[in-house]
Amino acid sequence: MSVVRSRLATRAIAAPAALVAVGLVLSACGSRAGDEGSTAASGAASCVDTSGDTVKVGSLNSLSGTMAISEVTVRDSIALAVEEINADGGVLGKQIEIVSEDGASEPAVFAEKAEKLIGSDCVAAVFGGWTSSSRKAMLPVFEDRNALLYYPVQYEGLESSSNIFYTGATTNQQIVPALDYLKEQGVKSLYLVGSDYVFPQTANRIIKAYAEANDIEIKGEDYTPLGSTDFSTIVNKIRTADADAVFNVVVGDSLVAFFREFANVGLTSADMPVISMCVGEEEVRSIGAQNLEGHLASWNYYQTIESPENSNFVSEFKSRFGDTRVTSDPMESAYTGVYLWKEMVEKAGSFDVGAVQDAADGVTFDAPEGTVTIDGDNHHITKTARVGEIRGDGLIYTVWESDGAIEPDPYLESYDWASGLSGN
């Protein structure tokens, strides 16, 4: 363990990353939608009104419930992007009007609110969702209505839909790079812990397939109900398992209880480092940096990235929402999604869904995380993978990053060890 811990502080070799999902359950910070013919538009008539000086878009996030700890911040970054675009003349000369709804951390509510935004509020696009359960509940609504959802969170992959643009990381842009990083640092065993829904379950299927192919032992695997605050049993099992590291896919406000219990039993990053898929800067604030110092995160964006685009994003966000606020990966992905929609609409010269879909391929944006490009075939975007270390100031600092942006591979088709995961 001393060798592993010392090497975890060093930079590693590049590699792709992500997660995967199957069935209609929960996921993200399934089946291939198109395989069931679900990407075919139902022909539902759009009620989007572009005759005036404004165009409506929807912002659909959990503003209440267990996921509010993460999703309220996404709502704010969507608002910032809209305000900036409006200040710069809008989209096709029209000002954007946001219609905001609360998904209340319930997949059924997300589906209901999506139906309202599309059918009653007549929005041109919807930005939001977090868990894979919320996305999967909304997916048939967007496909049946032939509308557009811009989904901003890293997720388990194994899905694509012509009615969704996935601006967070897919399978080969977050989890696989994190595993490659750990392997490079000498990790030989892992303990898996997650919330009990699609994203963690599917992510762990991928991790176990990777582990088998790379001689990594899985010392244990535990799940806890979404919103759970009792981690005493799980943490005690982790403490006695003697794994080299913990791979953590717990989400929402359960993260606070998990890391506080982890610290309460005397475990530290020096003893047993935890690498998390769903701990960003906002979650660090809630959990407490003192409970996280030295632990790792795997994302595509951190507030500490040094670039003119990120400096502007952070500055504008703090100016709009307060100097004490932080920015995080899902917030940046949501912000980027609004700009990508703008670029697609302007390339198409129309708000029409079909025209926007046809214009999508190759659209780029110089995002705070780096330049991203849309893949018109699978509706995901290129992303740079980054492993970060959480430090005492509450921020996350890159300790490794991929050599440039990684092309999206949501079905892990380029990995022999993943051949049985997608069901293809």
C-alpha cells in the first residue's frame, strides 16, 4: 500500500473512461435506443412559436429532493449561458426565454415536466436531468414528441438517441481512464461502493470486466438506497477489506454521510484512497474538504483548469451568483450544452428539430473544459479525461489528463474486454 499511495500522487498514462447502464432504473452524477426503433420521430406536431422576438427553452432540474444538492447548480449554469447568449444578440436574432421546472429527484416527475415543457410551454429544447433514471424516464417523451433534450451529466453509456445530445462524459471518457490511472499507479485491488440504481450498477459491471482483464481483484461490492445516510456497515466492510483503493459511485446527499463515516472510523486518503465519479466542487463544499483531502475524482472539468475560456466562465459565474460559489463538471457541461444548441441552430438556420439534428455533426465549441465537438452519429461529444485530487481549499486539481479530447465510444466497442456488456 505504501507504494500505491506514493504513486497515486504522480501523473499517469492517458486512457478513455466512462460508465454503462441497462434497463429503466437510475444512473449518472441501457439499451441502445435506436435498436428498438425509438429514434424514429412519431410525427408529433411541434408547437414551438418562432414568430416573435423570443424563443422558449426548458430548464428541468431537481430543485428539491435528494439530488437538489447537485442539480440546483446546473440550473444556475444554464441560466448563465442563456444570459450571455441573450446579451450577445440571442439565437437567430431571438432572445431566449427560460421556462424552469423542478424534477423533484423523481423520474416520473421528470417525465411529467418534460411533457409539459414540450406540449404546453412549447420550448425549442430542454436542458437538464441528472440521474440516468430521470433521463430514461424522459427519453420516450422526447422521442414520441420528436423534441430535443441536452443531458449534461456523465453517465453509464450503452445508449444513444437522436433526440438527446449527451454533453457529459460517456463510458470511455471517465471510468475507463480512471481505471487506467489506478492501474498505472499500481492498484491491484478495489472495493466498489455505489448508490442502488442504474449508473453505479452498470459502472460496476464495467469495472469488474476491466478488472478481470487486468488482474485487479474486487475485494467487495456494496450498494445503498438513493438518499441513504447510514454507511456504518459498508464503511466497516471497506475498512477490513484491505483493498488498495475504493471506487465510489455514491451520488447525491448520500455522499455527505459516506465520507463523514469514512473519516469517523479513521480512514484517510493515505490509508485507502477513494476515487469518486460523482464528487465535484459543489459536493466538496457539502461534504467538507477536511473529509476529502487527498482523495481523487474523475471528471472532464475542474474549476482550477487554466485557460482563458475557463477563467471567463468562473469569473462570470461568480459575478452572477456570488464569489463564494464554485463551478463543477456537470455545471460546465450544462453551460456548454446551451452553447452547442445555439451553434447547431445557427448552422441549421432554423429551430426545427430535424434541421438541428442534421446540422449537429462536427459542431464545435471552445468550452471551459477545452474544445468539444459533436459526433453526429451518436450525439455525444469529444471530451478530455482528467483525474483530480481534492485539496484542503475545497478545490480539485488535475493530477493526470488524457492526451487531447477523447472521441465518444458509448458502447465501448473499441475494448475487447467489454464485448459482452452492451448486449450487441
